[in-house]
Amino acid sequence: MAEQLAIYRNGVLAHEFDKRAALERMQFAYVQRMDADMDRGIRLNGEQIRSPAQAQRNQFVIGQLLDALGINDSRSIVMLCRYLAQHAPDLDVIRVEEDEDNYHVDLVYG
């Protein structure tokens, strides 16, 4: 398992996050709130999921992360990476390849 979560966009390093960093109180509360929100269900790939499994939650968060990267929302990027570091600690690399209206995401686990 790597110490960093690296996010590549079209082959270029877009963001790197230190997974070892301790959670600040505000970040801990944010991660808990995200889980509580997802407890009420999520919409994933056009389907409403009432009780999402952790893998589905992670997929949902990665989708939000892609949106945050698209608008360069650094605060959201950090918080979403924090969530993934807590819930998918063996996730080391997210590779996103985009063209026009399509994208492909490749996840690399340690």
C-alpha cells in the first residue's frame, strides 16, 4: 500500500493526497456526515440504491471526486480523498482518461 493516493487525469498527475495524515476534527465530522447521507441511499449509474455496500459508496465518492476535479474544487477534492483514504486505504491510484463526453476510470490497489 502506497502512502499517497495519486489521481491522474489523461496521463498527468492531477492531485496527490497523503493517506497517512491524521484526520482533523472537521474532516472526521465531514466523513461521518458523508456516510450518514449515504445511509439514506445513493443514485449510482442511474439506479437508486437504498442500502449501498461500501464498494458502491466508494464508487459514488469517486464520481463526486471526478466532478470536483472537473471544476478544480480543491476543498472537495481533499475531503473526498480523505473519505477514500479512510474507507479504501489500499486504493493507491485513480486514473481517469477523458475524451469529449466519455471517460474511463481505472483504480489501482496496493
